[in-house]
Amino acid sequence: MDIVESILDIPVQDPPEEEFSSADLTWTKLGTADRHDDVALIPYERVDTFIIGECSNVECPTRFHIERGRKRSRGSLKEYKDDEYLEYKLYWCSFGPENYGEGGGILPSRRYRLNTRNRAARPQSMRGCTCHFVVKRLYARPSLALIIYNDRRHVNKSGFVCHGPLDRDAIGPGAKKIPYICNEIQQQTMSMIYLGIPEENVLEKHIEGIQRYCGSNAKVDSLASQYVQKLGMIIRRSTHELDLDDQASIRMWVERNKKSIFFYQDTSEADPFILGIQTEWQLQQMIRFGHRSVVAADSTFGIKRLKYPLCTLLVFDSRQHALPVAWVITRSSAKPDVAKWMRALLSRASSVEPGWKISGFFIDDAAMEIDPIRDIFGCPILFSLWRVRRSWLRNIVKKCGNIEVQREMFKRLGKIVYGIWGGLDTWAALEELTHDFVDQTAFIQYFKASWVPKIEMWLSTMRALPLASQEASGAIEAYHVKLKAKLFDDSHLGALQRVDWLVHKLTTELHSSYWLDRYADESDSFLNVKEEYVASTSWHRALQIADDAVTVDDKDQLFAKVSSQKDNNLTHTVWNPGSEFAFCDCAWSLQGNLCKHVIKVNMMCENRQGYQSSMSFQSFKEILTSLRKKQTDDSVSLDLLMAWTHQMLEQIKQLVELNSSSNISSVVNNMPLKWVSKKGRTSFGIPSSIPILPSTSKTSTKTVAARPRNRKRKRL
């Protein structure tokens, strides 16, 4: 919008409607490039109709009162400018400005303010609204009024809507009598609405939660119904577009949601855009499940379709499912930029839980920088094969039509990966692969263009780092599939290049989905949600398959048969059993996913002779062998390595014993006794070696009896 320097260049507007508002006017910027205001010229006689139209805002109904006013008489100025006023009135929204939303208690709201003169009569309506405008009756042209709008949005200084139907903290005139709604109940209700659960079911669960605190009451049920309806309306009307410009919109979102951000760096000539998101609930889960455990990264999601790729940090919950605990949106993978947000994430966790530490970090991209992980987290790094396996299988199925060619090609690629420990010549094997499948032009062209230039980097990373198990890889892949289903919806394809849309989807729908999954599992409610959550990974679905449903061809070791649990007449065939690159003919596997049939067959083949061990076990064995081959002339280094190995083996032994034991007390009783420091010990419960003699004096008896009563309790 061009900036106008003179009022004479501003056109006079007179909308034909009986009542009009700021949305019906065309606003002009008046002033200089450094300081300017949004202004409009209307006939002075229509100022009242403009104010009535502003009060009738559907999203934020209100009243405007005169906060300040001044007048001049005609002829009082001998010299004057074009913008001098004859009358000056400052109109302010009646929901402001005492409570600015900067902390403290949240005041209940009203739909509109009745008594605007007496501000002390209704302090509950002072919500800190910053919406205000100035009306100047021009001295040079008394028939015209200049409207200067300072802030058209009905928000407080924190940027939140502070009154009306979109206000999340108020439900209307009955706000003082609203029953107690804790964060858990509110999050449960919001999650159900975001996931599209019918309003009747949402209201039923909401009332059940409130009745735990308030009991059964018809008035409480009525107010709860209003609350659910208002919350649903807020969610339906909420939008990711806070501004038409994407960068301005994300800046506004960052300003409003500072508690959910652990790192933010705006785009500049020297620094790239980085946005690190972590809600308070995600921080709690990261501290709970990440301490002395592992953190995994689903990196470079949407690198071809989104404006900025998405990296997700995951922890493994009590069921070993991948749980997102942080999202990082950025294009930069440089060491300094990765170190910035990793250091900020660790600092945030350490500020809540001092001494918080992880024991391992899973990566899925060979190009990912690992130096910041080692420097900041100080833990071992493991590599997960799920991304390589998924990419190869999806493109084989997509570009090759013959199923026999598909399974043979996938088996050959698996042999190349397995050959990193057997001394296989990678380039000779790739040359042989392209020669044998020269007729599969589409896949060979894709493989040469996308993988051959960097295949050595991926294989060397697999050789250098320990490999993650199939359970961990399946859990990360399950999160990836769910994320893809949530984001790449056909109705949102036009918004993929907006960061605010991505942030909105992550913090509303995806966050609500995982919150409700965890809540259903821990509270044993929402049984349908809990069942879907338990069976959300292929590993847990594989555990439900009986051993007698699997038939393994031990003679040639070419395939295995798995009977379907739902249809007895249906049988799935798994080729190349015992390998992470096994090929199944089920629909889930043909989409590139790691299916339950492959996992179950590999579980069965681990205990059979003639089958190769898993890649994670081979990687672990290779690491131990390399330690054994350490040069003996460096005796101190060798002793240190052996001590670490012995400690690791002891931890694995305890973990296996804990998982396989059905009685936890037997495991606890076998643990070594640990003594605490003297400061932590007390004399309570320790028998005294000197018996206390009874006193003959009544005074001494009272003193002894009174002494424990007056003694201060020790803090343990």
C-alpha cells in the first residue's frame, strides 16, 4: 500500500449500508515511511453508524466508550494544518485495557459491557483489549471526519483474542459459576474435537471429567454443554493464516506461543530460518521417557513438498511406540545451525530436570551431522535402516510390474547391504545388479540417479555405527506413516508451502492424537482409541500372530507362509525369510512398509539354524570383534574398552532378566544393596544400645514428653 502524505489526497467514503464497519472501508496509510497510520475519511454525520457497525462485529461483539476527548471552537486558530481537529475523540473497546494477559489470574469475560461510565462496576469485563481508534472532526472541513485506526484487532498485548465467542478463557455471562476445568479435562476435550469425534460423545466425556470434581448437578451440566459448544466453535473457526504473508503470520504465532517454542531464528542474510516447537506436554514426555533411554530422529520429512523440511525427535514410551517430543522446521543441516537448536533443547530439559541425559541417539539419514550430537548429548549414535528399506521397496513396487522381479531385486539389494561385513565389492555387485535387471529401465534409472552417487556414504555409515533393531525401526516408520497421513491430505495441498499451516497441523491435530493415545492407555479409557494405539506398530501386531500360524521352508530357506488371523483361507508368502529385506505379498508391505508378517517370520528364524542373524546383531558382533582386535601394546586403552564392554554386558543382562521375569520382587531382591550417605540416614527405626531408664521426677517426664512435640521435623 502506498503512503500518502496529505489528507487532501484521501478520498471521502460514504458506504450505502445503513450501518458499516471498518471492513467496508478502504484504508489509506497517512504519514511518512517511518511513521504512518491507517486512516479513512467519512462524512461526520455518519460517525455514529460507523461505531454501531464496529460494535456489531460477529467474532468480537463489544461496545466502544470515549476514553479521551477534546474540542475547539471555530475561529480559535488563525493558522492551522489540514489535519487539525475541531473535535477529537479516542474510542476504546470496553473490554480494555486493565488486564493485558501478561500473567496473573484470568478474568472471566462478558459478551458486552453494560455500564461503560463506571469502570469499577464491572472489573470482570476489563480484558486488556487493545482495539481503539481516533475520530477527528477536521477544522478545515467540519463536514468530514478522519478515522485513525490504531489497532483493529480485538486482542491483548500477548496477541490472544480476549473476549467474544473466540475467547478461549471465557464462556459468557456465567463465567463466574463455571465449574473447575483442569488442564487435563480441557486437553482431552480439545483433542476429541480436533480428531472429529461427535459433539455428543465429547460432551459426555467432558461431563464425566467435571463430575469427578463437582459432582452431578444440572447447572454444571448446562454450563459444561455451553463450554463444549464454544470450544468447538473456536476450533472450527480457528485458522492458520494469522496474516496473508507467511513470514509475518509465523512471527505472530511465535509471539503468541512462546511457551511452546524452544528455539526460533528468523530468516536473514546471515542466518537461515529455524523453528523448534515443543509443548509443555511434549517436554514432560521427553523428560519421562528420554532420561537414560534413547532419542530418535525422523529427519528431512517433506523435503520435496513442504516449504521447509520437518525433523521430528522421538522417544519410545512404555509400549516402545515412537512419541514425538519436538519438531524442528528448517532447511539448514549445517553443524552450527544443528548445534544451536540441539543445545537449546537440552538446556530446556535440564532446566526442568537437572541431570537429564540420554543414553543413545538414532539417526536415519547418513548425511546428518553427528558431531553436534556427540558434543552436546555425549551419547552413542545408532543408525536405523527403515528409510533405506522403505525407499527401495516403494520404488521397486511402483516401477516394476512383475512380482517375481520385485522380490528378486529386493533380495539382491539386501545382499549388498548385508555384504558390508563380508568383504563384498560394492561396485561390482551394483554393476551386476544393473546388468541382470537391465530391462527394468524405470527403477534402474531411479537407482542410478538417486542412490548410486551416495551409496558408499550410506554403506560406510552402516558399517561405522551400530544398527537399530527392527522394533525401533518399525516404531519410527509407524510415526512417519501417521505424520504423512495427517499432513498430505488432499484438502490441504494448496497450503503445503506455508509454514503457519504446517505448525497449525502439528500443534493441533497431530499433538491431540498422540496426547489422547497416551491418556487412553494410562487411564484405561477410550477403549477403541487404546486398541488402535496398542496395535499401531507392526511389531505389536506381529506379537499377536501365533507360532503355529507360521510355516517356514527349512529345506531351501526361500520362503515362509503366514496364515491370516481374520480369514483362514488367506495365506501370505514372505520371501527371503530371516532378513530385514524380506518381501511379503500383503497390501501393507506392497506400500513399502515393514509388515507384521515379515517381523513374525524373522522372529521365528532367529532360533533356527541356517538363517543369518539380524543386521543389528551382526553390527553388535562386529563392534565387539573390533574391540578384541585392539592392539595390546596400548594396555590402558584396552583396559578401558574392556571395562566399558563389561558394563554394557551387565546392563543388557539385567534388562533381559527384567523383561523375561514374571515376578518383579525376585529381580529386586537379587539387586545389590546400595548405602545412602550419612545425611540421608535418620535415627528412626534404629534400636538404641543404651536403654532409657524411667525417671522418678514428674518434671523430667513432662520435659521428655514435650521435647519431641516441639522439635522441628527434619527435611529428608
